[in-house]
Amino acid sequence: MDLQDTPSVEPLHVSAREADLPPNGSDTAEAFSGFDASLDNPAWSSLTGHHADLAIGNELVRRFPEDVSPFVGIKDWDHPDVWDAILEVFGHGASVGVSHADPLLPEGWAPVFSIPGVQLVQTERVRARPDEEAVELGAADVEDMLALTERSRPGPFLPRTHVLGRYVGIRRAGRLIAMAGERLHPAGWTEISAVAVDEDHRRQGLASRLVLDVAFGIQQRGDRALIHAAATNTSAITGYEKLGFALRRRLTFGAVRTP
């Protein structure tokens, strides 16, 4: 089994009314039983917790540096000052990633795109384990990581995205052919992202192996793993479910442009 996690953008906020609660007695019910409010707003939890030292913003809106990640944390979409707070952080004419069921944009704001997505979480069925072929990736590997993500397009990966957490990869004949790593760190959880495999090395199970390696590191710290993916990426979602991840909720990925 191989995975290719290729969402165009991933969620920054999910309101409670967007939740697609699973039925009792299913794997999704098992996942949902591990409910944690930080999963409803993972970027905000990350930017005010584990990644607070990277955060730029104010009391309602936080973002990462532009060379780290495009994702945004919003404390409360229902706050009367939230749109002014976004404008304060991003300025005029900026594209801002948001995830909201059906935001009522103020005058002058414009939607950029909106696509359906899913949030998957680790269950007891995930058999996380280190991979013998995986190597740790860091600052010295950034050029190769950028090249691989440019070829395979697993989602946003920038020159300093690697500072968000642990990244691992597989090299053969000196070439980086597969990678995966950590991104958002909401309290008690860590997001697995940047799952990328070169085209000529797919269908070898490399992505699955690296996902389980990253999940092992997360588990060793006492956290659980989560994954976000575009709902249209059904092959990757099926692969994650076979590894033991389960749907927690459906949500919307999107972006708006400031006036």
C-alpha cells in the first residue's frame, strides 16, 4: 500500500457546527471518543502552544512566518472584531487561509476558493513503528526536501517548514525519494504532513512506512497523530484508514482575500 497526501490546502479552523459526528459502534466513533477541543481549532492551539515562539499576530489571529507555513489560527470566528484583527495581521489585498462552513464576508472581502476536506485521527489500530531505512531530515536537507515536494506536491512546504517538527525521509543512491513529517501541534496531538514519494518509487509502501515512523515518534512523546486531507484524495484517505486512522470530522478548506 502506498499513500500520496496531496491536499491543496489544509484546515485552519473548524467551527462546531461543521462537525460530522460518527455513528456509535464504528471506527469513527472510536476516534471521536478521544475528542479534544484542540482538534476543532488545531492551528490556533498550535500557535498559542507548541509553536507560540513562531507566532505572529494579535489576541484573535495568529499566523506563522511566511517562509514557515501559510496556515492561520483564528481564536473565535464569532468575535465581532475578528475581521479587523485579520486585516491587522495580513494587510490589504492578501489571501488568507480559513476553514469555515459558510462565512459571511464583510463588504470588500472576497472568497478565493473552498474545497471539502477531512480530519483523521490515530486509533488503537495504528501500529506505529520506526523504519530501518528512514533517516532524520533537517536544515542541511532543505534543498532536497523542497525539490521532492515540488515534484510530488503534497501540500505547502516552504524553506523553513522543517522547523515545525521532526521530518524523516528515505534516500536511495543519495537521492531523497520519500519523506514525511510533523506540522501543527495542537495540545495532545501532532499533525502528520508533507507525505511525499517520487513518482517512480510509488506503490512500494514507502509513504505508509514513513507515516508509521512519524507516528511512532509522536506516540513516544505521549501525543497522538492526526492527518488532514482533501476529501477528493480518496486513495490516500483509504490508505490512512487501512493503517488505523479514522475519520473524526468533515470540514472545509478555503481562503478569502482581504479588501
